[in-house]
Amino acid sequence: MAKYKYNLREVIKPKDANPALIQRLEKMYGDVDMENDFFSNDLDTYYKTIEINPETGSVEHKVIKLASFSDSLSKLSSALKSLRLLKQSGEGKDDKIVKSIEQGVRDMFNKYRTHLRKNYPDQYELIKKQLEEISTTAAGGEYSTPFAFNPNKKADGAAVNYYYKLGYKKAPKPKSTKAVDIVPLNEETQELESYINALGVESPNLKKHITDRILGFEKIESKLNELVPLLGNAKNKTMDFYKQNPDFKVLYPTDLAIDYIDDMIEMFKKEE
């Protein structure tokens, strides 16, 4: 127990903290002094008021270390990404043990994530931001294609790779020949190409980044369209299963799916 001098800009006052955190602490440590208590700016330490000197006004606090889940979830996320890469490698593809471990870590990650979301919402909000940063960092990087966005538009393959990176696709192979043609550009892809060129960006990596961000919305829409019939099929299978086996088994983790969808909704509701 000690007296602390602190800079208000370097701490979080209870009125600025997540109400769920305040409720959780009051259940464990009693009423929170909204005026004199405070938290470290990373919310891993709670300074609880135990005495106020009536003459000097100095405040004595008890230091309470709080549960912090960001490090463990971050490491679990990194482990899962490493295992996914291993599973996609030449040897990993055929290794049943690697696949089994990757599935186990994925299930553990999802279970842990859901647990934090439901029981520690204040911590989860911090973790979500951290995971978004991890995801954004992982999505970056250089082009691995030699000619992609090559400033020299006359270089072999430069234009072709540029269009592929914008999302253009190859046409089906003709029956009479092995040649592969490029599908004529439609209005949407032409507009995207014009938009990128109009930005006046010179950096190939920045062009890639902006293009990927824009095309990401189309990919999401495509995956949602793919998901809808799968949901209907899963629902029918679930109904058929319980008709034959009315027990507590879960065929599809709908609670977890709803958590993910809720997170996505909040993500796209964000205002800059």
C-alpha cells in the first residue's frame, strides 16, 4: 500500500473505463471510488483508494493487479497462424497429426475468444483492437510476383499480372486449343483500374495495398453469398439429426458463428 503521484493523462479514471470492468471489480473488491480510484493506461493495474488524509488530502491506494488476457490470446493467435502455414506446406498437407493439432488449436482459440467476449467484455474490447492490428500486419508485405505492378509496363507479364491483381480472371480454356485468353475488362474492373491510376500513386506496394482493400469488399460479398445456401443446408441437417437423435450434441457451433457475425457488424459500423 502506498501513496501515488500520477499524471492524469497517463491513467484511466473509472468514469472513462468500461462499465463492465467497474461492475466486475465491485463484485470482487467492493465499491469503486469514481473520483479517487484509477487504472494504469493498459488496464492491467487497479489503484484502489483505502485512505484519504483529511488534513492534507493525500490519497493512499492499494495496488491490485488485474487479469490481462491480451498476451495469451495474441500468442495463441500466432500459434494458430503458424500451424495453418505448416498445414499448407508440402509435407504438412499430408500430415494427419499436423491437421489434427491445427484443428485443436483453432477450436481452443475460438472457445477462449468466446469465453473472454462473454465474461470479460472490458478486456475483450482491448483484445479486439490488438487482434485487428495483428491481422492488418499479417496482411501486409511485398508482392511475390516479379512483374506485378512493374513500373515498366513493357516488361513481360507486367500488364497481365497487374490485371490479375485487380481481380481479373482467365477465361476458360477453348476446347480446340491450349491457349488461354484474358477476359475482356468489364465496366467495374475498368473503373477500378481508372481509380487506381487517378490516385497518382507511384509505389507498387501502395497500389497493391489500396487495390486489395477495395477488392476485399467484393470478396466478402462473394463469401456471404456462398454462406447463405450452406446455412440452409446445415439447418436441414441439424433438424434431421435431432429428429433421429434428440440429445445435447451440437452439429454446428451457431453461438460462435453469431459471435463472429456480431463482431463483423461492429467492425463495419465503425466511424472514422
